[in-house]
Amino acid sequence: MLLKRRPSSAPPKQPTSVLNKRRKRLVQVDSDQSDSDSAYDDNDEDFDAEDYDSDGYPIPKKKQKHDKRKEAKRAALNDLTIHNNRELPPPLPKDYNPIKVLKSKFKVPFKDTTDVAQSVVPSSRTLGIRRRLHIAARALHDWNADGSIVLYDPEKDEPKSENSTPEEPKEEVKSNHLKGGKSLAELLGTKKVEHKKGHVVVDPVLSKVLRPHQIDGVKFLYRCTTGKIHPNAYGCIMADEMGLGKTLQCIALMWTLLRQSGEIGKPTIEKAIIVCPSSLVRNWANELVKWLGPNRIRPLAIDGKANKEKVTADMKQWGSAQGRMVVNPVLIISYETLRSYCPILKNSQIGLLLCDEGHRLKNGNSLTFQALNSLLVQRRVILSGTPIQNDLSEYFSLLNFANPGLLGTPNEFRKNYEIPILRGRDADATQKDHETSDQKLSELWAIVSKFIIRRTNDILSKYLPVKFEHVVFCKLSPLQLDLYNVFITSKAMQRLLRGQGSQPLKAITMLKKLVNHPDLLNLPEEIRGSEDVLPSHYHTQGRHRVISPEFSGKMMVLDRMLTKINKETDDKIVIISNYTQSLDLIEKYCRQRSYGSLRLDGSMTINKRQKLVDKFNDPNGNEFIFLLSSKAGGCGLNLIGANRLVLFDPDWNPAADQQALARVWRDGQKKDCYIYRLIATGTIEEKIFQRQSHKQSLSSCVVDESTDTERHFSLSDLRQLFMYNSETNCDTHDTFKCKRCAEGKSVQDVESMQYGDTSSWDHYDEKLQDLPDAILSEEAGKGIVSFVFQYISHLR
Ligand SMILES: [Zn+2]
């Protein structure tokens, strides 16, 4: 009897009063054992399970009945009080037989089947996985509604001759024919509803937040992944620059494919995998919830916290689930983990694979590439901010992953495209090489452009304030200059340059530290002979010496800028470095100057990071400076509380710098933004920066199809890493052989400024006072800033 009355699990949102009554009822059962079973059935009616459906929600009844019940309840309560006055529990009666109680017939707690139908059908709740009653499949979203984004229109997008399924629709049309010879649908103009085919429409919850360029992006992704562009190619590369919402566009694609297809009521795919760096697994899960809401999708995020058995079980379950058994349609997982679990998934059909930070697939021979390539998944989308990191063969790799075989085998690609294109890009190339290179490039572009989408940050100018980005070339301080010379003329260095040394990386690191600040080196031990050039007061201050900005050119500039920004504006600033040691130094300097600062480390948990970011972005917060290590995985960090950003040193990898730079000029920013990328003039940093531009111009060349990017460097230039050019104001500018510059700044405008090509930016040599940024123009005449490249996102 008791079994019948108690719901199998605690119902949600049940008022406590009901629970109390239930408890009391149990008491009553215990105390009234002498009564017959039927007594409960009669008296207890208003507590009966029929008041609640299987989920524990009350089923509304007619008011009349309700009033009657109220009385009954009151009576029952009176009864209870009386019972409760007795001593509890009373002894069980002699004839009490628990077996009999348990064996008694189970009664379905609904009155009859018609009641069931009434209570279930109008509410959309279903019990378990019972098949739905026959309700004709309807389109999920109204394609005709205001602002709806139609990805597929059966009328327009379907080629008339093939693919249309003539039999079924014909019959339907026939049956609907009126005597006049026209179908009702035709008369009403709703004929397409009769067909099983339907529109694919982006969920309104997403379409209302998508920006115009994102709508284009989603349309592109949809066309590629549904084979509309090429019948044998289902992959593509989403290569938008940072800050354009690649994540949101991909979520829109995935969500649409999971819910809809050209046929009403049928999804295109059942399951999708998002593979990303492990630090972004949580981030993706959060983004899904952020854009789709907490109840629409339950992703399975494998974030490395669960133990191996649990993950294995989860993966097996995920891999084998099909149809209605798919509970978590989206698996979010890191590259490393997915790689090791690929064998488990080897036989399961996967609808879509999204590869975030997809340049991990740049090497076709890598284990990750091979493992992921073995998955049974046709639709593959690679997300990457910079598709080319090093060379065209890496680029080929990405495309070959997305669309296997589209560009031929790796060898064919090398012969047909890579070699001729690169030959023409060398500064020593002949005119004919240039021509062949350009021709091959446009040939490649003709194929590739169909499957790659790349928009630059310029698009954001419609929504964002102006961004002034500067590359600021700073001369070395006299001490740095002396140390630099001692170092590169040292015997160890000479051996290295003759190819006899063994540690070029160590030498590079030491030079990079030196140009940041001599204090980053352990002097005089680390540079033999440096004791001769160190000023007398250098040693005396010991380990805990104060940070002296005047020992470093870049530090002097930073110091002056911070002073001015702090004094004259209420702007906040982000300072980024590759070296935690440099950040230590700047942090110490901030304390010295009493600047409030926050610092984000690579070791911090995601949660802690978010708190730190929120604290900084709070307009009432006291922290003026946010210190960020570019190695801390800053991707996704939103630091729009600041509108200024200093990149204290360049990275070899332009993608890393681009990620760092995209922290402040992004959605939500209200102030004009000022970006300063500090480079030590004539030093190794210029070479690093030049190598970056080289890569970037190659990238913008292939990806943006700009064939007129000036050809800056011969490959041999890049081997000049350790040369110090003391004669120049800007070694990089010298390599441009710039014809626009005269009298200290660029006087001639370029037709269009290209972000990836600093030779097309504004150049300021001596006339720094003409710079629009009041902070940087102060450097005029101070003798440290020797050159500035300036990029302006757009004119107001
Ligand atoms: Zn110039």
C-alpha cells in the first residue's frame, strides 16, 4: 500500500506543507494498523498520487472539486491531531502480514485512460522515451518571421531536376485537390507546407544576437558542411581574426545541424565533437550555455578532472548512443584526450567535428592529425585566427584535413603550388619567378577561397570605437647598448656564429632579456666582460635594489607613458610580456610607483581568472594596470575595462601576439583604444618582428588574396638575427625600401592600409609630435622612441 502512494523519487518544487502532510499520513498509517487497507483508499483521497503526475507536478482540477477537497483535508488534519496525541508507535497487530500488503494489487494512480490522455497531451511533458502521439512534424522556426535567418530554402536552394522526391508529395497534392483542379494549398498559397521539405532557419535565440558578418559566416559554414559548394567536400576553415565571434558562429552552425535539415522534423546530425586546447574545454561549455541557455543543450565536457575509468565509460556511452539515446549531443574534449580515445570512437558516426585553435593540425604527419583524421566524420570545421603559421605546407595540411584530397597529395601540392609560390616571394627572385608565383597563387586561391572564410577586425569598426595601434621602436639605453656589444662580440658568440657553438636558443633568450631590462640577467656573471661596462652604482644596491627605468629604453618609455596616463586620464592599461620574469620586474616597478596592479598567471584556475578579470573590468576598481603573461593562455580573456595595451616584447609567433592584442578592442569596448607594441630598435626584437610580418604577409597574401603585398625580405635576412644595427632609427622600415616617407613621416597615403602589412601603415620618424595619440606624441624629442608605425582601424 505504501509503495503505491509514494512517488519513486522526490518530486521537485513540492510545497513543504504537502510533504508534512505526507509525513503525517505515514504516522497515521502506522497508528491505524487495525483499520482495513481500503480505509486509506477512501479517506486519504486528497493525498493520493493522482494529484501529481509522474514528475511530481500537481495536476490542476476543477474548482468545485477543489473546494470539496479542502474540506476533506481539514477533516483529515483534525483526525491527525487526535492521532498524534497518542503515544507512538503503537504495537503492530497480531495479524499484520507485510507480505500480503506488498503483494496486494498495484493500482495505476490515474482514474482511467481518457484522463491520461487529457493530462498528458495538452502539456508537452512526456514520460520517459515513450513515442510521441502522432503530431505532424512542424518546422521549428518560422522562416517568414521578422529577422529570421534562412540557411536553406527548399524552393531556391534545391536544383529542380534532381533530388526532389516526386512520389510522396504528388500523392499528397492529389488528395488535397479540390474539384476545380487546384489544391487547397495552391489556392491558399501555402503549397510548400505540404511537402516534407522545409526551410532551415537559425534559432531565433541566436539570430537576434548575430551581427551581420556573423550571419554571413553561419551561412558560409552551413553551405560548406552540407556539401552545397562541392558535392564531395564537407569541410571548411573559419579563419576570422580574433574578436569577430568565431565561437558564436560555430555554435549557431552546430545547433542548427543538430536540430534541423532540409526535411522537416529531421536533424542533419545527431552528434558533434568540439576539440580544443584543454584550457578551453570549460570555456566552450560555458559559451554553449551562454548563447543557447541552460536548458537547451547538455554538452559532455571532458576537462581532465575525471578519472580514467569514468572518462572511458563516458566515451563508450557517447560513442555508441544513437537516435533518441543521445543525451549529450556535443562532446567537448581536448586534443590530447581525444587522440587517446579515438580507438573507442572508431566505429561511431559523428556528424560534425569542430577543431578550435585548429592550427594544431598543421602537421599532416603528427599523431593528432592521424588520430582525428581516422574518425568517421565528414563535416569538419577548422577554427583558426591565423591559418598559416610557418609555411604553405602547414596550410595545405589544414585544408587537407578539412577536405581530404581536395588539393591533391602532399607531394602534388608541394610541386604544383608551394615551391613556385615561395620562389617568387624571395627577394632574390627574378621577374619570371614573380609572375609564376602570382599565377600559382591565384590558381590556388580559386580553389581555396570557396572553403575558407577570413574577415579582419576592420569589420568591428562598425560597432567599436577607433583603435590606434602602434609599433613603437625604442632605442637601447646606454647601458643596454654597452652590454649588447659586449655580448655579441664575446668569444662564445663568435663561436656560435661560426657554427661551433651549441646553444643559440640560450643566446637568443639572453638578448631578449637584455633588451627588456638588464636586471633580468644575472650580471656580471651571465655576460663575461660586462663588469667593465656596469656603472659603479649598479652592484651596490644588491638583490633588492629598486628598479631603475633608465637602464632600459623600453622601460623608460613605459615609465613616462604610465605617469602621463595615470595623471591625465582615467584609462586603464594592460601590460603583456612573454616572460614572467619581465612581469615580476614590472610588478615590482608598479609597487615602487604605487600603481595598483593585478596579475594573471598561467597557474590560476579558470574561476580565479574570471574573478580577477571582473575585478579589473569594474569601473570602480582601483587597479590601474593588468599584468598578463602571453603564455598564460589569454585567449578568450575580455579586458575591456582597459582601453590601452602595451605588448612589452614581440613573440616569434604572430598568432600569440594577435591573441594578446585582441584583449581590449572587442565587443563592449566604449573608449578609443591605444595599442603599443614595443620593439628595441636595431636589435634581435626587430628581427623577430620582421619574421612575424613575413609570415603575416604570406598569410594575408594567400588568405586575403592581396597579391601586391610588398616583398620585404630575402630568406637569408632572417639569419642575421644576432647583428646589431646601431646606425638605424628603424631596421624594419629600412627593409621596406619605403617610397612614401620624407621629412620624418609618411607623406603619401597608401591606397588601403592593410593590417597584416606594416609597410602600408603610417610611418613616423622624427615628427612624433604629429601622432594623434597625446601620450605617444610626448615622446618627441626625448631621443628614445626612434620610429613609430601607426594603424588606425577606421575614421570616425
Ligand atoms: Zn615609410
